[in-house]
Amino acid sequence: MRIVSWNLNGIRAAIRKGLDLFIQELDADIWLFQEVRALPEQLPKDWSPPSDMQVEWHPAEKKGYSGVATWGREEFTTVSTGMGRGDDPEDLEGRILVTQHGSFRCINTYLPSGSSKIDRQLYKERWMENWAEWLKPQFASENPVIVAGDLNIAHEEIDIWNARGNMMSSGFLPHERAWFSHLLASGWHDLCREHWGSVQGPYSWWSNRGRAREDNKGWRIDYILGNNAAKTLFKDARIVRAGGLEVSDHAPVVVDFDM
């Protein structure tokens, strides 16, 4: 079974830039999209998802902002949206969509960014604490559970091209990284990092400034985490950089499971 997680930076723009080609080439069983930034009725009239996919949208209340979507080749059920707690208990920003695919559970997540201003950074940190607590019973499941999405944190120095120059940047702040370490210490597996080892990168997001994308000066902020049951089924992982050059400012994260 192949799962792809991808921040599209706006699905309408991604469609214009060739999203369909990557959907065909990657041939995933489950797609977990973040930052779709559109309501279903705002999508191009001459476009539709693949006919063999069930599609569930969880858009933000605010048009053109945030939102997640999950597609599955096999029939699945929507378990819940949001956390039911914190500053946004009804998840009006469209950040969490939990779906059940047979015995396999997917938690599609778009963690807030704190880079725009201080109040959003504080919001992000409150969201992180609530989310970590909310995840605890999810991890405890005897069935496979993954958390996939744009988590807006580069965990280690090998996850960012210029660690020293970004120590005070949102997404690489010491306390954000410590929080991520604590999350993994609670048992979640960073499936990609455990597979790749201590190599630099590969990155999943690049700034549009300068030549960051061309020169591969990026951050790894897109993850697929798994509980113990998911870890036992893991086969392979890769990041498809071309998707981050042609379609979005993020690249798709591809993970294969033995199912």
C-alpha cells in the first residue's frame, strides 16, 4: 500500500501546474493533501479527482486558506475532524482529518505556521501542546496509525540546510525542536528518518526567495509518523523533489507499507 502526503500550496494552482501527472506517476492508494486552500465548489469545472478515488474534503471556513483533503482508492470512513479542544475546537481552520482505511488509520494534519507574526507563533505552540495530548490514545491503538502532513517544524540540524542561521526562525526554534523530540520519545516513529538514517535532508519545502529551490536550500517539515503497528508494516520512503519544483513549494512524501 502506498501513501502520499503533500502540501499543495493551493490545489487550484497545483492543478494548473501539473498535479494530475504526479497523481498518475506516483499511483498512490491513499493521498493526504494539506493546504488545499479551496472549497470543493471552487475547483475548476473541467477537472475532477480520479474516478476510482473516494474523496473527503475538510476545508477551512475562511475561503482560500488552509484546509486538508484525503483521497482513497478503497472505500474508507471519516472518523473525525479537528481535536475538539484548544483555541479552535471545531477546527474552523481545517487542519485535521482522521480517516479509517480498513484496519489502517490516517491522521491528515496541517500544523499551524508561526512565521507571520507573534500571535500566530503563540497560537501554534498552544496547538502543538493540545495536539500532542490528543494523539496519545491514537498511538496506543493495536492497529496501524499514521500521522502525516506538514508539521511546520524541522526537527534536527540535518533537516534544514542552514541550521546555524535559522536558530531563531519559527519552525526551528529550540523549544519547537524539543517538543518534537518529546513527541517521538512518547513512541511515534519518524518513519522517513528512521529509514534514511543520519543523512542531510532530503528536504521537503523550499522558500520561493532567491535560488533556494534551484540550489536545494530547503527544510524537511513534512512527515509521516507511525505507531508501533505501522512501523512493523513499513517498507520504503522517499521525497519526490520534482513535485516541489513544478507543482508546489512542498514535495510529496511517499511511504510504502506491506499491506
